[in-house]
Amino acid sequence: MDEAPRTPRLWGGRFGAELDPTLHRFTASFPFDRRLVRHDLVGSLAHARMLAECGVLSRPDAEAVLGGLSAILREVEEQRLVVSGDDEDVHTWIERVLRERVGEAAGRLHTARSRNDQVSTALRLYVRDALRDLVARAVALQEVWRDQAAAFREAWMPGYTHLQRAQPSTLAHHLLAHAWALNADIRRLQHVHHQAGLCVLGAGALAGTSHPIRPERTAYWLGFSAVFPNSLYAVADRDFVLEAAFAATLVLLHLSRWAEEVVLWTTLEFGFAELSDSVAKGSSLMPQKKNPEAAELIRGKAGRGAGALASLLTALKGVPLAYNSDLQEDKEPLFDCLDTAAACLEAATVLARGIRFRTDRMREALRGGFLTATDLADYLVRRGVPFRTAHEQAGRAVREAEQRGCELWELPLDALRQACPQAGEDVYESLSPEGSVRQRRSLGGPAPERVAEQLERLAQEVEATRAWLAAALPPPVYRAHREGRLLEKL
Ligand code: ARG
């Protein structure tokens, strides 16, 4: 009589010895793939339901398997069942627990399936959930920025290039720039959510199956929009992992740029913003310190996304078709990247709410930098001067103001005319920061009425995102599990 294997496994018939314990630990993915347990159970439910519909699984076996999987899923969700053991991966754990409950019928679940199509399916379901969650978090942050922007349409401030004061703008315009970057992120996350919805169950290990399966039924039960065109491609593909990591990394990158501004703006040097006590931290040594640590960490954590993406690209490069264990290396970087993006979005939302803007300091910063020199040149162009000449003349006016130690709008008209002969009385409307912003009514510009339009457009985008979130329902098979309909019409 053979000894019972020390560790449960899904293979063993052809092996005469136990796997070396060091290599068992080294090759196991259970410590990190156990987080796929609910998704793998959902994938298995869809597969079993499809097998039953095709007559590959008898009615009594379907009852045992679907009932058993559903009970396991419910207990896992209610935390009545702990997902642990010495199993090599989550798939092995599920099959072991199912066998303990329903006996031999459990052995029929893996008909026309391999762990290769199984793991990809579980990961696709997981990625879709995680992306939906990122979209929900991103839109919440977008709304904070939108509401703040709405309140600061006439809060004049310098806009920067090269981190040098460049042209007058408004705080609203600035905040909306971040909101639009996040909007692009949201659309990208949604796109990847769609891409991940490819059903690969039924591809088998690589070469399909001889059983009369109907993968389009599995796709239906999973809520996926497409079915694999080629079984080899199906099990080898990890594009959805890369795309998800890239989309999450871009979120992190955008947040890091915003966070860097929070750090800068809350310095005494800038003084454009202050942090409420609930979003700042202190120093153990210097009693006066108030540090923007959450912002610094959001800035720093972006590195994880880039690192994860590099790991994934490197792990996947050169992997021959189809499944190879290298593909098991897809999980940890992906999870880290998605977790980090979720945590940073959440922290950024709290932090953003705790920022008090110092619009007085922003207004002060509009002095001294001759920020309306471009407006002077544009005024001259409207008077018929070629832009290059106008640029030259406005530059001379700047030199004059600098020498006098005054602002451009404080130059007397005769002095201005020395530099810019075409200047008339009405030039002063273009020289004040407020006048300058109000005149920049071009598409997407900072003029308050243009910003009002942007706010309108953004409101529509937010509404579209909210509608998408409401429509991104759990897979039909999950709903059938919740409502006890798994055996319906079998
Ligand atoms: N743990 C594996 C992974 O995450 C599951 C697939 C294993 N397939 C196999 N042929 N060993 O990729």
C-alpha cells in the first residue's frame, strides 16, 4: 500500500517519491495566490455549470459540485472557512476541500480544464474586481478636486513652467488639470477591465479538449465579452496583467506629480497651502515641524508601480508557448501594484480634503515676475505687430519695469510706448493678472467662463463613470450563487 502523500496534490500517479520539501515551498504559490480564492471558486462554478449544461457532468454530480463550491464560497466570504494548509496553490486547496465535502464527484470538476486556463480565469476575474475598485476610488478623488475647483474659479495664481512663474492662471484651472489626468486613468482602467474579460476556460492545458464543451456558455456565466480564438494563445496570454499594471502605474505616476506639488506648496517658501492637523505629521525631535508625510509617501510609492511593471515585462519576455512556471511570477508584482494604487488613491482623497489653500499667498506671488509680458505681446499682435517683434518689444518693457522696480501694469503709458510704440490706453486691461486670465478664453483656458465649461464637461464624465460603476455587476454565476439559482434550468 502506498503512503498517503504528505502534502495534498493534484498529480502524483506517476511519481514514486514525495517532492522535496524545499522545492515544495519554493514552487508553491499558495502563500500569495490564496487571495484568488473567491475568484477561482467563481471560475469553477462557471466551468461546472457549463459542463452540466453540455451533459459532460451528470445532474447528480452537478448538484454535488455546484452545491459544494457554493457552500465553500459562502463560508470563505463569511470568514467561517480559513484558506490555509500545505497545498501547493489555491486551486489544489479548493479541490481538496471540495473532495472532503462531496467525495468522488469533486474529481469530475477538473474535466476539460487544466490549471493553466483555470489560473488565468481566476486572475482575470480578480483584475476586473480590482480595476473596478480603482475606478471607484479614482472618481471619489476626482470629485474632491472638482468641488474645490468650482470654489476657486477666480482665485488668481501663477502658472509655472520649469518651476518658474510663467503666466497668471487660477487655482481652479490648476486643480482641473489633475482631475483630467485622473479621468484619462479612469477610462484606461475601464478599457483594461474590458480587455481582461476574455474567457479562456476550455483551452485546457494548451490544446483544448475532446469533450463537447461550450466555452461561450462559460463566458456568459463569467460576464465576459469574448471567448479565446486559440487555445495555445489563451493559456499563454498575460497582456491583461501588463495592461492592468500599466494602468495602475499611471495612476500612481499622476498621483506622485500631484503629491510633489502638495509638498512644494506647503513649504514656507511657497506657502500656497496648509495642511489640516489631521493630515500632517510631526517630528520626534523638532517640536515646530509639520510634515506632509502622506504626500511624500504617495510620491515615493509610485516607484513600486514602475518596479512591478518592469518585473512583469522582464518575467514574460522570451517565455515560450504556452504555460511555463515563469507565469506564476505574474501575481506578486501585479498585486503589489494594484494594492498600492488603491491605497494611494484612498490616502490622496483624505489628504486632498485636508488641504487649505492660501489664495492670498497665490495672489502675492503674481507680483514681481512680469507674468503678463506674454499678454502685452498678444495685445501688440492684435494691434498689427508681428509676434516676434511684439515679443522683443514686450521684453524691453519688462527691462524697463525691472529697472524702475515696478510691475508692468505700473509703468506709465509714455514709458510703455517707448518700448511698445503701438500701445494705447487700453493696454492696461491686458497687464493686470486678473485681466490677463479673463482674456485667455481659448479652448481649455483659464478664463472663468471657460473653466465653468470644463466643470460642466467634467461633471458629465463623472456621471458616465458613475453609470459604468453601477453597470459593472458581478458575474451572472456569482449572482446565481447568491440567489441559490445555480441549478436552475439544468
Ligand atoms: N500556481 C500556478 C500559477 O500561478 C497555477 C498554474 C499551474 N500550472 C501548472 N501547469 N503547474 O501559475
